[in-house]
Amino acid sequence: MATPFSPDKRIAPRVPTRVLLRFRLLKSPTGEPPEPELHNGNNMMSNISRTGFLLSTKNYLEIESQIEVEFPLEGFREVVRAEAEVVRANHANFPNQGRYEYGLRFLSMHPHFREVLDSYFQAVGA
């Protein structure tokens, strides 16, 4: 039996943010083909940590889906690119707005972007 999610079991502290991001599906547990282009829609990152982030989007994703993401960090002149996996889904949070929330875990990131992300967390005191 799975244990319930507990915010105090998080590996890294979350930092609230409001960042528009782009993403595309790389791998789906249901066998959907990878998407050729990044979604330019209204995809919002609500918080971020060194290990992952919370995504609000109109696009439906399955748990274990893997995506490619790119997003700017406030105060840095960089667009971070990474791969992430959906580890948690809330398909009922904004049903009247046609939006879903997903908790994602970073899978891979170029060392340069990891350094940029670490600098960001130092700057915000996390």
C-alpha cells in the first residue's frame, strides 16, 4: 500500500514562482509518439526546487510521462532546458478552466543549466 504524500518528506525546499514555460512530450507510458515541437501555450510553473517543479497546463499528461522543458529564470539571462518526469497528477484542481496540475521531477539537465539553477536558488536564499 502506498504511503500518503507529505510535504515534509520533500527532498528540496520549494520556491514559489510564476514562470511561463514550454514543453513537449518525449515519452508516454501509454505509447503516444513524441511531439515534434514545444507547446507554446499558457503553461505555468507555480513553484520550483532543485529536484523538480509544479506545472499547471491545459495539456493532459499521464504519470510517468517524460517531457522536455525550457523556461527562463527571473534575473538570469538564460533559458533553462531539462528533461522531467511526471510523478504526481491533479486532474481535478481546475476542471472548469480546463487546466491540470502536475508535479515533475527533473531527470536530466546539462551541467551549465544545473549551475544556473543553483545560482538562482542561492540568489533567492533557498
